[in-house]
Amino acid sequence: MNLNSTKKLLSLVLCIVLIAAMALLATGCGNKENPETQPSQATEPSIPADVTVKGEGKTCFYFNVTNTDGTVTKFLVKTDKKTVGEALLETKLITGDPSDYGLYVTSVNGITADWNTECAYWAFYINGEYAQTGVDATDITAGATYGFTKTISYTVKGEGATKFYLDVVGTDKTLTKFEIHTDKKTVGEALLELELITGNPSDYGLYVTSVNGITADWDTEKAYWAFYIGGEYAQTGVDATDITADAAYSFVKTVSE
């Protein structure tokens, strides 16, 4: 074989090798995923650090618990239940008792609201609006926000520029709460004007005999009305106590042992 024939053969071999290499390279590139053209995989939205996940299921909703001091505890509830009440009972976020109007919620996230001792109840909200249905009659909407707010109920009495609060506690621990509005100077004057107390004059000031229609009789019950200011036993009589705006006063029917 002459030199020219050898060169031609080598050139042919090199061309074949080059074509094969390019074919392999093209095949390899075709197998690589292009992030711009490949479909993205669905991922669960990131959950804020202050949100606690409860339950398991395909449907998710948010649930907020607001205490009387304004503290909010947030949850993301996952469930396969149909109603909000079923889901919250399943995850033990609420407890309650059956009633003629559906489930009466007594505790939320371990916090009790007692009407008799606190004049408190749990108000139910849907997306920030006061609910028109009970929690056990509310079908779940995925992604919606439901909430319970512990609410103290006050009976408003009087008119005036100054506001204060009055608690009346019976011997059975039943509590009645009032929000008083008045222009009077002393607590006694304001409560007498609104007929929330009655009493008799004594050497030590007004001796209160009844509060909110409840009598305390020393002779027959050995009972009297104890007066408190801000939870502390008062050192002044009710008619000698100047009103402090937004302060809390209370009368507790007390039986002497």
C-alpha cells in the first residue's frame, strides 16, 4: 500500500470516529432535563413558624384561637372530615356539649370558657366574620380561616362619661358582670342611681343589703356583701370609694362560718 492510500484510510477512520462521538454527545444532551421545559412538581406551601400543624388528611384549613388577653394561637388543620366541628373534635382542639342549637363549645385548645363563673363564651368566626352557623354545621372550605375568640359578656348600665366594671358573685359562685357608665363621683352613688344596690345608713357608711336583687341577710343567713377593689378587699366603703375610670369593683355574697 502506498503512502497516499494509507493517508486516505486514516482520514476515513478518523471521520467515522468523529461522527460516532458527535452522535453520542447529541444523545446524552437529549436525555438531560431542561428545568425550563420540564413540568414542576407540586409542593405544599411553606408553613409559618408560628403555625402548628394538626391532623392528617387531604383538606387543609387555618384555625386561630384568641384568648381574652388578645393572645392568638394559630393552627393548620389537615383532615378528611366534612365539617369544621368534626375536624376540631378529631384533633382535640375543642370540647363541648350537645344542645338544641348544635355543639356548645366549652373549651378551645385547652382553655375553658365558663358562663356561670366568668360570663364567658367562645365566639366562632369564619374568615374574620362572626359565623351564622355553628361549628358542627359549618362545612369545611379548603384554605379558609376559622377561629374561636373567648368573649366576656357584660351587661351595660347607665349613661355618663366615666366607665367602670362591676362583678356580682353569689354564694353559688354564679357571676354577673356589668359595665357601668356614670357621671357620679363615687361607686356607691353610681350603683344606687342604677338600683344595682340597696342599703341602710350606718355609722360606717352605707351598709349594703342587696346587690343586683340578691339579698344578704345577717340575721337569717349570717351573710353579708363583701366589697372588693381590683380583686383586693376594699379598705373603704362603697359610698366612700371614688370611681377610677376602667377600674374593676366587685361584690361577693359571703356567708360567715
